[in-house]
Amino acid sequence: MTTTGARPGHAKINPMRRLRRWLGDNAVVRTLGPFVPLLLFWWLLAESNAFPDAFFVGPDTVLGEFGDLIRKGILPGYLSDSITRLLYGVGFGLLIGLPLGFLVASSFWARRLTWPLLLFFQAIADIAWLPIVIVWFGFSLTAVTFVIVYTIVFPLILAVVAGVEQVPTELVRAARSLGAGRFRVFVEVIVPGALPSVASGIRTGLGYGWRALIAAEIIVGTSGVGFMMFDARRVGDVSEVFLGMIVLGVLWYAVDALVLAPFERVTVERWGMVRQVEAGR
Amino acid sequence: MTALEIRDLTKNYVDAYTGDEVTAIGDVSFTVDEGEFVSILGPSGCGKTTVLNIIAGFVEQTAGTVTVGGDEVTGPGPDRGVVFQSHALFPWKTVLGNAAFGLRMKGVPAKEREARAREYLSLVGLAGFERKYPHELSGGMQQRLGVARVLVNEPAVMLMDEPFASIDAQTRRKLQEDLTRVFELRRPTVFFVTHDIDEAVFLSDRVIVLSHRPSVVREIVTVDLPRPRDWRTTTELPAFRRLANRITALLGEEEADDARTAA
């Protein structure tokens, strides 16, 4: 093959199209781009003075507040408190929910006996447990952890059961006819086969857990992002409330982009078990 | 030597809708010799796949026995590897990982099982695809992997359940020819379920023709066409057409019988 001379087809791409492609491929643009008009709209709304400052503040004020709280060390402290609680809750939630889910899924009778209980307890909102949890554990980390674990465990169990049920019978049969015993079938076929559903269960569980944490901090609170927001409301500092909301969104986005999405990319997406969510790839 | 012996197999089941007891398999007996390629043909819904599922140990028979290498079969086992119509490959394993699965279950050391898996992959024409995942292969290639995954285990009998039914006609010809080539090279024992008469005649040493349900063995047709076979020459032999026509007639009578019963 001769490759002398200019490569045709490359030189002629129209610059607008090249710009569009660059914008589409650039990770920063793709991630932050959609927020630009939102920020602009927010800023314009604040500048127009349609609402008094006590109700509504602009992005510049919130940014100032952000710098202030970082300097004072309040935000980092609260943030690490919230994240520690979430980690505890998620850790225990996974530790309890995953084995329990597989246990329930693995046996027809276990499923029969526990299903009504699962649906019943899932129906009691996480926050509804707070009054009794506070009576039992006081305003403590244990109380908050309990609520998060509770929130995560049930969607996780249901997702694991659904995942196990989705594993095609033929895959189990194939493994059996290749010499796998029941335990190997579980490890080699059931667990990876259930993974797409389990992964989305973990995603849902984490989302619920995150919300439950903030709610618990608002009620139980002695520290944390939820506490910060509610405390700010009490003293009438709207910018701090805004800041708290933004921190929650950014943090969730980060967990999703840095932990959940990469995990799914190297497992279920790599295996062709789900359609890739992101378009244009 | 007899590799597989089926004696007086019957299967009844309860219809989920009507609640009636239905006899799917009336009374089926046959044997498959070592190194023999035997197909089973029959009108649709006659329970050919049920026969295979019973041999594989996936489904329990109502009565009768299945013996493989002299031992009676009770559940699934690596002596009876199955090639499925749906391929049933493990999506989370690479091509090599799928092919080596059986050896891993047997506890064969990593180095040896990889070498043997590679050997069988190149036998079926998948050399160079070891690191791919199943979803990156075409349907035809997936089924090649399905065959390699079973053969590498060196089963007493390879059970194939309409393996090429969901593959386009052109690829199917190629797969049939390649399966014949591998069979003639390695002489595994094969039990093959199909509804395609030409396919059965082309591939097999003998063809079992089942009747309509409750199915019994209507006739066992010996295919004495010379090997090695290839699609062009073999299908043009007068003997090939004669055999195919005879089986068509046997199945045709079945349908005529049905019409009579229905009338």
C-alpha cells in the first residue's frame, strides 16, 4: 500500500463538523457542557432581582460562600462526616444485602417465605424508622448507619433476586453438562449472570442511601451536609442552603462517574450484556 | 462399542393449561456406537429435543433407561456435552475462557488447559479470536465455539440440539461442512437433533425417524454415503436424494396419519 501524498477525505472535513466532533468527544465538554446554560439562567435570574436576596442568591454569592466555608474548614469537615456515614452504611448494606439476596434467590422456598416480608419492610419508608431508631441508638452514627443500611438492603435484595431469575436456564445447563457442580454453577454462572441487575440495584441502593443520609442528618444532625443545610436555614443563610444542594449533586455525580460507571464499563458492558447507555459511541 | 443406549424411554407430563396428562414420548429405544454420528428427525412437536434433554440429564424420564459407556445416567455430566441452539456461551468469559471451562471444572492445570483449548479452537477455525468475547463473534462463529467448548472435554457423546437452526442458510452450509470435517478427523460420538432432512442425511451415519407423539421410533435409516463428504458432491449423489426422499416419505406418512386421525 502506498501512503504518499495527502490523505484524501481528511483535508476536506468542514471545520464546523470538526468542531462538533471535538465537542462531542471531549469528556470535559460532555460532562460540564449541559450545566453552562443552567448556570447562565440561574445567574440572570439572580441578577434580575426578581426575588429578594434572602430567598434567592446568585452563583457568585454561592461561590463566595464555598470559598469561605472551605477556608474555615467547616465544609471539608462536614463533608467527610457525611461521606464516612455513607461508607459505613453502604459497606454494611452490601455486606448484608448481597448474601441475603442470593440466599433468597437460590431457593424457591426461601423466596416464597420471605417475599411478603421483603415487600412489607420495603414499603416502610426509611425516614419512618428514624423516631424509633433515635429512641434505640440516640443521636449517633449508629442511628444514621441503621437508616442507610435499611434503605440499601431492600432494593438490593430485590435486584439480586431479579438478576438471578434473569440468568438463562441454558447457561446453567451448559455449565452442568461441562462438569460444573452446584457450587461452581453458582460462582461461575449465577453470580456473573445476575451482575447487570445487581449493578443497577447497587446504583439504586446508593442513590436511596445518599438521600436517606441527608434526611437523617437533617433530623438527627450534629454535623454533615444535611445538618449544614438545615442549620443554615435556621439562621436564614440561603447561600449556604444553595451550596449544600450543589454539593449533594456534584458528589453523587462524582460517585457515579468515578465508581459505578467504570465498574459497569469493565463488566456488563464489556461482556455485551447491556446496551451502552451513552449514545454516539 | 456402544457409546449410548436408550431403552424403552417414555415421558409423560401434565399440560399446564388443560391439566391433562400428555404422553410426549411413547416408547423410544436405540443405540449410538462409539465414533458414530446419529441424527434424530421427526414431525414438529414430536419430542426430539425432549429425548436429548433426557439424555443430557436436564429432564427426568417417566420410565426407561439411558446408559452412557455402561453407566446409567441420572443427572447432567461432562460425559455428555451439549451444543445448544441458542449457543449458551458465557458472555463474561473470553472465547478461550469458554473453551477451557470444562477442563477448568475438571481441575486441569492452567497451562495444559489453555494449550488444549487453543488446539480445539483452531480445529473449528477460531484461532486468533481467543481474547474476544462471545458477543463480538458472529452467530456462526459463536456456534463453532459451542462445538469446541464441548469437544475439548472429550465427552463420551456430544449432544447437539438443532445447533444450526438459528443461523442463516449460507453460513449453515459452511458449518455443516466444517462439522463433517471435524467429525471425520476426530471421530467423536455425536447425537444430533434436527428438523432438516438434508442436514440429517448429509451429516449422519444413521438417521432415527420418530413418529408423531406419543413418539416411537418409526424407522432407523442407515446412511451409507462415502466419507469424506462435502456439500456439492455428496448432495449430488443419487443415493443422497434417494435417502432424503425416503425420509421425506416417512415423515409425509406421519402427516397423512395425522390428517386421518383428525378427520
